[in-house]
Amino acid sequence: MSETTRSQSMAVEMVDITKTFGGVTALQSVNFAVAEGEIRGLVGENGAGKSTLMKILSGAQADYQGELRVWGEHVQFKSTADASQHGIGMVYQELSVIGCLSVAENNFLGKQPVNRLKIVKWKQMQEEAEAHLKSLGIDVDVNLPLNLLPFSVRQMIEIAKVIFSGAKIIILDEPTSSLSQSETKQLFELVLTLKARGHTIIFISHFIEDVMEISDSITILKDAQVIETLQNTPDLTKHDVINKMIGTTSSHLVREVDEVVTLRSPDTELVLEVDDLTKTGDFEKVSFDLRRGEILGLYGLMGAGHEEVGRAIFGLKKYDHGTVRLENKPVPKGRPYTIKNLGIAYISEDRGGSLFQQFEIFKNISLPYLKHVLGPQLAWLIKLRKEISTANRQIRNFAIKSAGPEAPVGSLSGGNQQKVALAKWLTITPKVIILQEPTRGVDVGAKSEIVQSIRVLKDQGLSCLVISMEPETILDLCDRVLIFSRGTVVTELQNTSASKSQLMELT
């Protein structure tokens, strides 16, 4: 086939794409081509380069090296509007539809039909929106505000809006992460309808089964490079895809640091008991226990429900039914302040949300125990000397690299901010600490230090609940692992021979 003919049959061609952020290479000489009318799966571990590649294609990232061709034409997008004019639309995991507006208004957002006096033609807009949605198999009252509809319907309406804007190349970012099986089936029916009409779909997901069910072919990214594009033939297995994603076979993935993890002693007392915890739409019938000096991992992909379980235990999310007990005493639901005082600490995955970036280190560290440093006569008078002394001790304990306790938290690296978050909660000597994504977004050196800090806490008898989507973190830290998938616990593993491949295949 000649290059001209090939380009004309290809919807997208990305040639030798390279992108760096500072000294970090996000994409290295990536070649990625998708044919017209094809459904292409795009998979890879966190940080593999999927998001950066699609930001370039969708116009959200304009600065890169390499060549981009759309429908055979060389293009250099400077914005998402440029990409949209060339028929490219992206539906993000966080939807951009406006909940207070009607379905019809969202469909015509910024493009409402008007008369000569610039008055919106409401009836025409409603009729056209209804016809457009029905042509895609979406049956919904177009006069309803979007926030009254289920997430799955809002998502399909966003896809319809992208198509209505003229998109022929549609990028779907983690489209099934918040959907039930029946909702996923409806989405797939819509995707197949679009394929039949000649649309090109790029389907990004951590759910390998979903990618394999809907895609014609699958491109695998690892460490900023394309490893391979596989044809989705009947003999292709999830195991094959995962092994290529992680770069080796599962037999070689048994933990190399196995000797540093010690399983809990059978005579260690129970500290935390969770029984039949259920929150409709998030998680269902979750039960487990946690013993003193044990690190229990909750592992799953985005939207699996494990992160919501952690929030529910700490009272940040109310659950429908079930019980939580700490040292055999009931823990109230939906009351974080009370739960903190009972002895449960919680470190969010969002460092920006759990720390005051403009505050000094010592002020952040003292927040959980302010009542212990208040002056005896004036409740507002904080004993500054005690605050700074405590902060200095925690800076030493956690090897926080800083200019001192009066340095703003915002001036620290991500890894050192995470250490401050740990230090902050440990000033109140909790019985249980819940860690959401403790090593996300930090460099290798900082990750190692954080892991070591958590192991020290375990040795001191603290019970840790580590919640993560990163299999390496789970395997490095945890004595036991509960695997979550779509809101339920599918299995429990003892971390003596568990592998990265095994964790990923079970989700």
C-alpha cells in the first residue's frame, strides 16, 4: 500500500511523538495509528503515557516533538478547539456536562438555534436534540435537568454532544470505571453504533476485560513507549495483555522484597472490624478485620469501591448499612471528628486537600492535636514553643527534608509533603491509620522512604489500612490483600507469593 493510500485510510497517525516535562520523559518516539471506523483499546499502567498521548491528539497539549496527521493531513493543534474543528472529541472520566441545564441545553451548549432577534428557538432545540439522541439509541426526556439522570445516561449524553459537535474521532477516557455491568453493556451498544457509522473510537481503560470485549485492536504503552499493538483475536487473553503491560511473565513477578513482610501473628488482638458495609452504587457487603501491627491492603482499579470504603470508615461518606468496630466498640458513621478522637487517622490521596500548603510545617503537624497545645487560660493562645518542638521531633522521625519547621508545606517536594501528612496524624497516637494512595505521585527515592516509614509504624504496633491502585505499593507493604472489583471483595490473598500479574488479573 502506498503512503498516500495508507494515510487516506487512517483516521489518526502519530509519528515519533516525544514529550518531556522538565527532566521526565512522558513519551519517547511513540508511533500510534488508528484506522477509520476502528475501535482501538489503549492500555498501560499509571504513568505509562496514555493521558499525555491523548492530550496531544485532543489539542490539550500543544508542545511536543513529532508529527500528527488526521485524515492524512499534517496538523499542529494549539487548542482543543483546533482539534474539534478537525473532528476530534474527548470524553473525560470527569464529565463536562452541566447538571443544572436540561439535556437539550447541554446538547446545544454554545450552539443554540436563535431567530433574527437572537431569541433561542426552544422548541426546535428540543426536537432536534430528541431526534439526535434517538438516532443513537438514547431514549430520554430532553427537558430534564441532567443532574436528575444516572451517571451512565449523563455519560452517553456527553458522547452524543461530542458527536453533535461534528467529532468523527472520539476518545473515551476510562468510560466504564463508574458503570455497572448493565450500564457498561448499554455504553458498548452505543460505541458499536458509532463504529457502524464510521466513527473512530479510542478506548482508554484499566479494565482489561472491557477493552478486550469492545476493541478491534489494543495498543500497549509502557514506560513512555509503545510496546505493541495486538489484534483482538479470539485466542488473545487478559493474561497476554497484562504480561506485555508489565514487561514480564507472572512467574517472574513474585515479590523480590518478600522477606521484609511478616504475616500477622494469629494471637494478635483484633483492632478494627468491618462487617457487611454497604453503600449503594459504591460498595456492597464489605467485611474484613485488621489486627494490631498488621498492614492490610485494599487493592482495585479506579472505581472499584476500595477508596470509598476507606472514606466511609473515617466518616467522610455515610454508608447504608453495616458496622465498624474499633477495639470491639462501635464506630459512628458520618462523624470524622468523633472517629478521629476514637483513634482512627486518615490520610487522603489528595495532599493538597489534607495539608494547608501556605501554612508552615509546624502548623500543619499541630492541627490534629490543637487542644493539647492550647494555653490554660486563653483557649485561643497556642503554645508556639510546644508546636515547634513537636514539629522538630516529627521532622527527625520521618526524615523530612526542609529548611525547618517554619518552612511552608507548599515549598516541599511531593514525597516530603506526604511525610508531613503522616507526621501530622501520628502526633495523636492513633490505633488505626488509613492511607489512601500513600505513594502516588512521588519519585522512587521518596516512595522507598515512605514505605520504610509505614513499616516502622507497623513494627511499633500501629494497624495500617493501605488503599491503592498501585500493585507495587500493595506488594511492598501489605501482609494481606483484599482485591476489589466493581464494589465487591472478590478474593483475599496472603502476601507470601502474590505477584503484580496476579493482582491485576483478579481486578
